[in-house]
Amino acid sequence: MKLPIYMDYSATTPVDPRVAEKMMQCLTMDGNFGNPASRSHEYGWNAEKVVDEARQHVAELINCDPREVIWTSGATESNNLAIKGVANFHSKKGKHIITSKTEHKAVLDTCRHLEAQGFEVTYLDPEANGLIDLKKLEAAIREDTILVSLMHVNNEIGVVTDIAAIGEMTRARKILFHVDAAQSAGKVTIDLQNMKVDLMSFSGHKIYGPKGVGALFVRRKPRVRLEAQMHGGGHERGMRSGTLATHQIAGMGEAFRIAKAEMEQENERVMALRQRLWDGLQEIEEIYVNGDFDHRVAGNLNVSFNFVEGESLIMALRELAVSSGSACTSASLEPSYVLRALGRNDELAHSSIRFSIGRFTTEQDIDHAISLIQGSVSKLRELSPLWDMYKDGIDLSTIEWTAH
Amino acid sequence: MAYSDKVLDHYENPRNVGALDSSDSSVGTGMVGAPACGDVMRLTIKVDDNGVIEDAKFKTYGCGSAIASSSLLTEWVRGKTLDEAAQIKNTEIAEELALPPVKIHCSVLAEDSIKAAIADYKKKQEVTEE
């Protein structure tokens, strides 16, 4: 059977062949397999060189000093290290943290964990377009606030947070600012020389690198202190112990190098594809874009098809690999908590599909997707009593439903 | 999630889609579920003078299992008396369609819809008799 067309680049990306090539050079006896921490022989030195180069590539994409890049196992670990590390180190100064309701679970769950340890967390409500109102953020800041953690690009709706402006606000108040940039690296310009971000999380596999590797930017000037969460050999300036996964790191470095070189062209191409998709979908009645249309990454289009239930739509779209909500939550029957936080009503929250396109998406893919979606939506609406009622002019909010 | 062949079949080729004229006194309507929960079923049945369901139509907003449950239900209730139809258990639907545990509520909803349609039909008869 032919595999479905992949339109779930926000869940993960395929490894770029150039990246895979780099990784393969760091595995076998005749390759660069040494332990980068081995100081006594050439195997170790060579591996260290690979790691340093990769660190340099990551630093170049985000415009920081390579010494500010700490390798981790992925963005989830980076988020954990940043938030718990800061909270534990600075708990004498204050115990208040600010984040938002639309963060990734790796941030939300970490904050919940800290709440159980006596920290207080404010979860900001985003505006209806998914963006954070800076005035509301400012109003939430307290004397004992030690950390603000907000994502750069939302994984479900793709909206871009104004982290430069927030950085000015937090720095002026001597509050640390952590940004989850798993979804933004390689898609949105990140300039850490100029953005006053103190900690930033990155992932390998969202940017055509391998899974199982990530990084945390930890600013040196002004110096950010945090408590290690993984103890051992004191790797990564003591912030994250554990033998460095040379091949994973080499892959992530190459992925970041390619992103730096090709981001501009790629964004242009992906944006044109998304516009093509949207032009095709717009012909369908009663569809809504979730999240601000303009302040979003090129590859994301999150749409609700009113009066059609999301899971049945995904079933109808078996030839497309898309997701309803995020991959982390799609096993549950709950509608997306992100769309809920935006104030979307239940029907719309239940009927959302995230299309995320990327490096290997073609125009043919988009055209095929459009015709599949148009056909499936109209078929499911023929089956939908809600669609009938809408067509009869009945306001669904006036009906007393038998909730179960 | 993998769906059973029977769910896929009903989903691909739903039986008896539509609605019967609810203003007809021999037609009973059962609408159950809520958009907030992600599924709404509307079942309409037409009952003949002998109390036998001669026609049944459905429309369902919901996942594939919900659509399949209601499609199957319309097949089962046709030709049954109201009493027989009221005996249909959700477990029979779940078993026939091999629904996984997280989808059992779809079969519950289908059972609720036939009960609601029968109740609506009976209520209409009382009004007509008066």
C-alpha cells in the first residue's frame, strides 16, 4: 500500500539525507566512534572535534556563543532542565513562575511538578488569536517572580510569540526568561545576541535532525545559574552529565547548519505551498483558521471544519498523515487544550486538523490533499445532524444537549 | 488507531443515512449526545400500525465508531417491534463492531438513540390519542 502524504512536520521531520550521512560517520570502528570526553587519545579528540563543530553550527543559527549551548536528549529535557534548574537554584529569591496555558506539556507538566513542591505558577490565557498580550504578562509579574517561560512558536497553531519584546520586559525586572524554541529553530530568525532571552530549548528532530537529541542555550552574560537535574561525570559544564551522543549531536549540528544556509529560501517555498493549500481549502464553507493567520510559521495551517468531527475526518483522510491537535495528545478523546484556551467552542475544538508542511512537501501533495479534504468534508457533512441544523438556521447553542 | 473491518465498512458505506419526516405522527426521533463530547446521533424511526419499525434513518456527528454504531443500529431495528428494538444492548453493538474500550461510549450512544426514538414515538401516540 502506498504510504500517506506526510503533512505532520510539526510532530517530527524526516532526517535530511545530508544529516544521516554525517551521523553514519560517527558510529563504526572505522568511523568517529570515540567518547568525546576521552582526553588521552585521538579517538576522543576526534569525537570532541565533531561535537565542537556541531555546537558551532547550532550557535551560528541562533547567534550565540557556542559555550552557551548545552546538549540534552531533546527539547523535553531542555525544558525540564531550564525550568526545574532555575526554580531549584533561585527558590530563595522567589517561588513564582509565569507561563501560558498553550505551552507544550513538557513545560506545563514541569510547572505542575514544581507547584507540588511549593512553587506558585501563573498560567496566562492567550488571546483568541493564540498570542500573549504583553500587558497581561506585565500585570502577572510579582515581586517574587523568578522565571517567565513561554514558547516561541506554538506546536499546534504555529503562532509566533514576540520574544524580543518579552525579553526587554523580563530583563528590566531581573526575571529570567526561558523560551521553548523546539518549533521555531530554522523557521523563524533567532538572534540571541540581541534578544534578551536567558534560556532557550531546542530539538533535533523538528528541524530535519535525529530524534533523541536537543540543546539548551544557557546565557553567559549576564550569567544564568541553574541546578543540574542529571548528575554524574560533570559533562556540559556540570549542567548535564552523561556521555555525549556524538552521532546524534553531529546530526543535529548538520541540521542546524543546513537550516542556517537554506532557511530563507525554504521559508519562501513552504509559505507558497501553504498559501496554495489555504486557497484550495477556502472554497469550503464554515472553516476557521485557528491562531493568528499572519503571525505564524510558514509550515503550519490549523483549521477547524465546523460540524465535522476531527477524528472521523482524520479517518476519511487516511491518505494524508495529519494530526488533530498535537501528537502527544491525539490518543485521548479530549479536544485540544490549546484550542480550548483560545476560547474556541467545543464543536470547533473537536473539528480541528493541523496541517504542517515542510522540506519535502510538493505542489502535487498539496493539490491532492485539497481534493481529498474537499471530498471528505462534504461526505461527513452529509452525515452530520449538526450540519442539517445549521442549514436549517438552527442556532446550536440554543439546544439542550444530553451530555454524556 | 486501527479500526475493525466492520467499522470501516459502515464508515465507508453508511446504511440508511438521512432523516424521516418528524412531523409525521408515526415517526419517532431520538437525538442524543452533545457537540461538546464530540458526538451527536440523530435516529428517526417510522413505525407501522402493528408496532413494527418499517424504516430507520440516521445522521451522526462523531468518530468513525460512532458513525458505524448508528449505521449498524438502523440495520438492526428495521423490521423489529418496538419492544424488540428496545432490547438491543450496547454490548451487542460493541461486540459486532469489535469496538476498542475507548469507543464503547459510541455503542452506548446508539442504544440511547433507539430508546429515545421509541420514547418520542410513544409520546406522540399519547398526544394523538387524546
